[in-house]
Amino acid sequence: MRELIETIVRPLVDYPESVRVETSQTDKTITYRLFVHKDDMGKVIGKQGRVAKAIRTVTFAGVSTNQQKRTVVEIVDQ
């Protein structure tokens, strides 16, 4: 899933080398922290959060079919 998030985000940003994803898990939650360059935050979030919502939807769909865990995608600037 980490690679999928990176594949979706890299073409959208001006600084693709700054894109990275860290994963952490608990009993009930999988958290993906998406790190992007501070100048790319607006592109990753999108107008009214549409791009961020699409990334979260794809991630949720991919994880929920395999596991019964809540999925969280956090977008963080570097």
C-alpha cells in the first residue's frame, strides 16, 4: 500500500524526491504518514480536499478488503 500511495502522489508534485510514506500499526488501526515538500501541500490536498480524499478512499479500499482495521492517511509537510 505504501508504494501505491507514493505512485499516486509523485506525478502530482513538483518535488517527487521528497515524497515518502511511513507506516505504523496498532491493534485496530493502520496509519500511513505521507511526507511531502511544504510547497506541494496544496497540490496533494487539492481543491476542497478532493485529492486527499481520493488518496484516502483508494487506501481504505485496498486495506479493508484484506484486514478489519481502520485506515488513516496523514499528510505532513517537511
